[in-house]
Amino acid sequence: MLTGKQRASLRAMANSLQPIFQIGKGNLNENLIKSVKEALEAREMVKITILETAEIAPREAMEVLLQATGAEPVQCIGRKLVLYLPSEEHCFYEF
């Protein structure tokens, strides 16, 4: 569980991140969830964009991804999500 200070620090770092995933008409599927898990292990923090054509709301998508990956929510603003999961092998973000 992240503290408020840790979450604020991650939000500041997430400003410079580019989204590496887009959720659109195909919604969330097993391949996307697997890719997000792999990206979280490699990067610890990922930014995801929910396209206008998606049939799922951003908050709903975040909840599904959090349950599937075990990640922590950093922020959900508009159609952008940021997830964080500390890596077992790499440590990019220290508090």
C-alpha cells in the first residue's frame, strides 16, 4: 500500500511518461493484461490511455487491471491511468 507522499512522488514522475498501452474497441483481453504485467515488471510504472471508442470506463479499466496485476493505483485523470508495481528484480523508484 502506497502512502500519500509516495503516491504524490510517483504522480510527479509519471508526468514525463508516455502511454505505452491503449485500450480501445477491443477492451481488456488476456493478451493486454499479460503485456501490462510484463511491462510493470520491466518498468515498475506504466501509463495507459483509454480511447474514446472503448466500451469500458477508465475507472472500471483501472479496477480490472489492479485486480489482474496486483498493482497499485497512482492516478486516473480523464482517460489516462497510471499503475505502479515494485519490481522483484529492478528497483527504479525509491522513496
